[in-house]
Amino acid sequence: MLGLFFALVVKEIAMFRIRSVVAGLRALFRKRQVEREMDEELRDYLDAAAKDKMRSGMSREEATRAARVEMGSVDAVKEEIRSVGWESTLETIWQDLRFGLRVLRRNRGFTAVAALTLALGIGGTVGVFSLLDAVLLRPLPYPHSERLFRLFPLEGKRKRGVEQASYTDFRDWQRQTRTFESLAAYQGESLNLTGTAEPQRLEGSAITPGFFATLGVAPVLGREFRSEDTESVAILSYTLWQRRFGGDAGIIGKPIHLEGRGYTIVGVLPSRVHFRSHPWATPVSDIFVPVVPTPARNWHSVRVLGRLAPGVSKEQALAEMNGIVARLAQAYPESEARGIAFESLAQYVVSDASQTAWLLLGAVAFVLLISCSNVANLLLSQGAAREREMAIRTAVGASRGRILRQLLTESLLLAGSGGAIGVALAYWAIPLVGRIAPPFSSLFSRLQDANLHLNWTVLVFSALLSGLSTILFAALPAWKATRPAQSSLATGRVSRLRGGLIALEVALSLVLLVGAGLMLKSIVRLLEEGVGFRTEHLLTMDVSLSEAKYSTADKQAAYFDELLRRLSLMPEVVSAGATVDLPLTRSETLNTVEIPGTHQMMGTAGYHAVSAGYFRAMGIPLLNGRELGIADSASSPLVGVINRSMAIKYWPTENPVGKTIVVYRYVAEETSAGTRVQFKPHLLEIVGIVGDVRQLGLDVPPDPELFMPYDQWPAQEMSLVLRIAAEPSWLIPRVEKEIWRVDPDQPVTDIKTMDEWVEREAAGRRFILLLIGAFASIAAVLAAVGIYGVASYGMRQRTHEIGVRMALGARRQQIVWLILRQNLSWLVIGIAAGLAGAMALTRLLASYLYSVRPTDPSTFALIMLVQLAIAGLASFIPAHRATKVDPMVALRYE
Amino acid sequence: MKSSELVQGTLDMLILKTLALEPLHGYGIALRIEQISKGVFRVNPGSLFPAFRRLERAGRIKPEWRPTENNRRAKFYQLTNLGRKQLKAETEEWARQLAAITRIMRAPAISDL
């Protein structure tokens, strides 16, 4: 019974729908016929009614008229009939659209200004959103990447998390874990590609067997490493395979020469894999070789990543891994790990880029809000101008809802065109943003790997954003316009709504301006910072010797001796030097320094192997003692030069020159179990003190540094510094040729001027400054336009009054003041709110600032004055124009 | 003669009832409602015609064009089976409601107690 009932209901609904759909379609597509039938029916009704009345004694004319009066407006009846079907909604929308387009076309000036304003707001937001999308929203190119984690050993009593783990510890973790489906380890490894016409340096990674299985990547050709592989196998990235081997399908099994040794190619990766051994510090790995095992548990060389087994929570895995680490610590006292921490691979790769992306999205949202309030203000002025139109429409029977819908349709059209222009703007600007992104940042890496562009996510976002902005800018003006008209007495006051809007604009743009101001000040401070040497006319480059060819310390030292000798003989080269770690490159080797005979640690210092001429080439001043010399050879006693910070820190009251300290030297021995590494203590005499340089970065204050001759501290990889008499960049090809004259197989990489390094130091902050500065400028201009608009509207409203006042002898200043005054309180409120907002929000910038506090009073004060000046000027222009009003014209104005 | 507003939501039912006897055109329906109610209900075309279209769309009545004496054609409406069912259901529902309302209105008021 019940079943039958439901069947009937369903049938009814279905029939009802189909019939209604058919009838609606008929009304839409056979419109003329349907309309004619309706006319006929109504005429018939009138005829019948009239005939009926004639029967009761009226004359034909009287009867006809009476029948018409009874029916009322035929058009209204027809409209009622039409509105029954669903198709009428469609028709109304279509009508609204057409009418809206007409209105917009008629007010070209208004439309252009409003659409462009919206385009700036929407375009900016879309641009930043696509950045955010590339950095944050796109998943890693690995299946079930939510199960991938980086593992960090925690060391010491304070359980400090460190990037790398010991290889041997890693092997034990790998064997014992049950919560991880698999664990793998990797380390950065750049290799010289040899045996080709021009030697080349390849970025790569050393990986353990099962590394790609852990990531969930299968090679497109061949296979990945197995535990039974020798050390001489290699996997190519897709790019390297294409670039270097022309995509040769038979590449598997062919040899490749790295560091002068032959490797066999066993696999090629798919093109979607962009693996970096360090998410922001290294380029994408092009070549993969096996990790060389190191038995020492205190030698931390590999980064560990793992894939959780399905259904295992992060907490369960953490508990298990901590248990494993604790057992290992008991069994092997030399193991340094005391705990373990996880970070999802996605988070690790994104790192601080997400903070930057959100910060920029917040900033651009301000611009969007300002552009919306500007358009809202424009619409309010328009609404006042269209009061007559609205009154007429209401009089002929349009309901409030109908007018509201019409106005909102117009606004939607406006937002739509603004959004379209905005997306076009974003399309043009997005590649620019990609280009100015600071290198060596996770943002840059993510943008590079994600291939920044407009995609469907971004386009859907743009459409939604246009809709949202319509609500933001159109709701209030439309509501106001359809309210029963108030008597439009010119009260001379700016309405609370318009005043509130300009206060909002002033406040928001003030916040952005303060942000930009703080960033600018940071960069100025940063670049003012003395680096401790002369950066101009300095050329730097990296030379990394292959182990096979330069196997001993003597051979390495001999190569660098010869190289430096030849380079300093070049006529353009004033002096040449070499160091293991260039300043400003954010890398150095820290080690301990001890007082001899006591085993008592003084502290740590950065260890640097340098050439004798390094200080001269760099322009680092010698403060005391002597520089390193040619006499300090491999066979003579160990000597070193310290920097000023080290002298002050460790010998605050004495002269360190002539003192002896204990330093540790790294020794690697090949054993059957792998490479055994250890540090052996040596005595070293301090022979001189040099000035401080910014070793780690422009924004890092100097720390203790120790410089030692490379003859005594052999180094396989060194950076050269050449002081050039002229502009350094054009000398590059000749320097390269000179280097290849010593060894034609030796690649030279990272050839840069020192000024470029300095630039790079400021790049991250400059990126933020450029974007926030751009947003702040747009915001300031929009706010100025908004203030100007409200002020001129106020002036137009009071033209008559101004005329009267001037006729009665008011002075110009009084008129100017009259107009200025109407905005003034709102501007003051806006500035106050903006200052408060900036106080609260600039903390978010704190990590990007350098030696400037987020609440830096002088920046706040200066920006406040700038904003006041902009706002003042924007209101002064209309006020000044008011004084040009001819009293006679003004009086006739109404 | 004083006419009143139709009871809300009853127009559809009244039209169906009027058409239960024979097909009628628009004015005929309006006239019959007025006559049978003895002039209490006068339906204006502004609500009558939308109701026709609504009922037609719902399949309760169907139109039929018939020639008139002065060589034109008039749109007559005719009850469908669906419309007949609907009329029956609505009549029963109306009777139920009317009885309930009448009972409520006849109940003694507080002042009567």
C-alpha cells in the first residue's frame, strides 16, 4: 500500500517535471505562439465580460471600459502568468543582464574606473593565490605522500633536532622498525661529469637501495638500486637523460664517467620527479649514486625519510622509533641520537615558503578590500544619481526585490569584467613573480618544481572571488538604493557609510605602507652593514677536484698552487686567493677549539682552509701578527690566523698571537666496512688576527673563525676569489680557459661576482619588499582615489550652498575648509585605526625584518605623515575646485 | 453587493470544482465562481490566469481550443484524471479542515463559562 503510494508520488513528480519542462521549453522557444495564445485568451475574457455587462444594460463602450477596469493592467496580468513557469526566472536573468550591460555601457567612465579598480584587487589576489597554490596546495608528486616523513635524530641532553643521522644508526632503524613500511636515506652529492668535451658538474644525491620505492616512484627505464649492487651504478633524472643522452632508449647498461670513474647506468626516473637533496639549498638532483656506508655512529652523514605503513599513526611510529633509538643508545654509547622527531615530507619541503605565501595573501586581501570599498563608494554616488530612475521603476510596479536583483546583476557584471581583466593581469604578472623569487629559498624551489601557472583551481578561485567581491562592494549600496527614498536634503555631512568606507581604506593602506616601510628600512640597514671586505671587482667561482684524479693531499695542494699562480699572472687579475667557504654563502665547518694539555674546550670556531693570498685578494685587513705565507707548508708546524671576534671572545685580556691551541683534523680511512672517519687533535699556533667578515650571511653577526693554510688542511673543493682591475663579469670566459689550461677535465661552477652574492643575501627580503611595496602603492593610490571621489561628491552636493556662501562673501579659505572638514574626522579615524592595525599586524613580518623592530616608531611616524599628505591632497583638490564655483552658476544650479 | 477575498489557497480547488461539470473558458469559470458563491467571491483575472497556467503545468487541467460564434477561438479548460483525483483529495481535506475549524469556533468562549 505504502509502496504504491510512493510509486504514485514518484510518478507524479516525474510527470509534473516532464510536463513542466516541456511547457517551459515551449514558452522559451515558441515564444511568439505562446504569447499570441495568451493574448487571445485574455481578449476573449474581456469580450465575454463586456458581453455579460451589455446583457445587464450597459452600452457597448461602457461595458468594454468596465471590463477593462476590472481586469486592471493587461500587462501586469500577463507578467503574472509568465512568472508561473521556471523559464521566467531564466528570462528575468537574461533581461537583467541585458539591461545591466546597457547601464554599464551608458556610464562608460564609471564602468572603466570600477572595473579597473576591481581588476587590481582581484588580479592581485589571484596572482598571490596561484603562488600559494603552487607552494602549498599542490601535493608532492608521490602516491600517498601524506604517509611520507622526514626523520630527525635528537641529540644531547637538550634533545636538539639535527638534519642528518649516522648511517649505521639508520641501518639499525631500518632493520627494526615495523611501523614504517620502509625507510631510506640520502645525502647531497655533486659529481663532476668527466670524459666529455666540456667538463660539467652535476647536482645529485647519494641514496640507499629502496629509496625510490619509499617515495613510491618507479623508474621509467631500468630499475633502482639493490643492496647487492656495487658502488659504481647510477640512476639518471629524466632531464639529464634527455639533455645529455638525447633520450636514448637503450641507455640502461651504458657507462657514465663521474669523477673519473666508470659507472653503469641502471635506471632513468620519470619526468615528474624533482628531488632535491636539500629542499631549498640545492638544485634538483640529476644523478643518483649509492650511499657509501660509514660505520662510525658519531658520523652524521645521511638524511632519513620513511613511508608509514598503512593505518599506522604518526604517534605510534614515534613511540616505536623512540624505543628503538633508546635501545641503540644503551647498546652503543658512541651513538649520539637520544630521541627522534618527525616532520611530514610535504611540510619539510614547503618549509617557510608557506609563511611567505600566507603573508602575501593577507597583504593582497587588503588591496582587494580597498578596491571593493572604493567601488562601493562609486556605487553609492551612482545610487544617488539614479534615485529618479529607482523612483520611476517603483512607481510602475517593480518590487524592491526586483530592483535589488537588477542592481546586483549590474554589480555582478562589473565584478565579472573586473575579474576577467584581473585574471589577465595575473596571467601576465605570475611569471614575473616566479622570476623575482629569491633563489635558495623553499619558495623558489617550490615555484620551480610546481611550474607556476594559471590552472583550473586558480580559475575557479577567481570566479568565486569575483562573486565574493560582488557581495562585498554591492550589497550595501544596493540595499541603500532600494530603500524608500529619504528626502535628499544636502546636510553637508558625509554619510556614515561613505565615511566608514574611506576610513577603512585609509586604515588598510596605512597598514600595508607601514609593512613596506619596515621592509625597506630592513634592506637599507642590511646593505649598510659592512661585510668586512671590499665586495666590488671581486670574481668568485667553485672548483671541485675529482677524487680519482687528485687522490692525495699533495696532488690537491699542487693543483691549487699551480691554478692560483697562473691566475695571478693574468694581467687583469690584481690578486688571487682561495678558501673552502666563501663569506655570505651560508656554509662553514664548525669544530671545537681546546686549550692544550687540559682537554678543556674553549668553544667552537669555523674552520677555514685558505690560500696565503686570500686575505689580500678579499681586502680583509690584518690587525695583528702576520698573514699566512708560502713558508707555511705541509711539512712545517701548523699555524692559523683568527678573526677579531675569536680574539675578543677567547682572549679578552691577552694578545692571542703566539698562543697555541688544539684543533681537530678530519681523517677518513677506507676500511673493509666502509669509510671510517674520525677527528684527530693537533697543536696549532696562532700567528695573526684579521678583521671580522660576515661569514654566514649579511644578517648574521660575526662568530669566531679560524683560517689555516690549505697546504696543511687539504681541501678537495675550494672557492677562488679574484680581485680584478675592471668590471669582473666580462673576464669570465678567459678565466675559465686559464683553468682548463691547468686541467681540461676540471669543471668550474658558480661563477659570480661578489656583488651578486651580496645581492642574493638581500633577495629574500627584497622579494617581500617588492610585493608588499607594490600592494601598498596600489592600496595608497586606490585609497587616494576613494577619498577624492567622496570629497568631490560632497562638493557637488553642496554646489548650491557654496554659491550662496560665496555670494554672501565667504572667503576662499572658508570654502576650502568647509569641504576639507567633511572628510577630516573619517580620515583621522582611519589613520588611528590603521596605526593600531599596523601595531597588531607587523609582528607577522618580524622574521623578515633586520635590525628594525616591528613597531619602529620612526617608520610609523613617517608613514603616518605620508598617508596624511596623500589623504589631504586627495581631499584638497575638490575643495580647491569648490572655490572656483561661479556663485551665479551655482545659484542657478537647481 | 460586497465581495470578499478568497480563502488562501482555495482558488485551485474552486477552479477544479467548477470544471468538474463541464469544460469552461476563463470568463465562464470566473462567472460560475461568482454566481455559485452568490457574489461573495469575485476572482480577478490577475490571479485566475496564473492559476490556469499553474494547473495546466501540473497536468490537472488541459486546454482545448474551441471556435466561438464570432469566428474566433476560445481556450476552454477541461479536467484531467489527475485533476479529478486532486479535486477529490482536496475536497476531503477541505471538509476535514472545515469541520475542525467549525468545532473550534463553536467551543464555548471563556466569557460563556
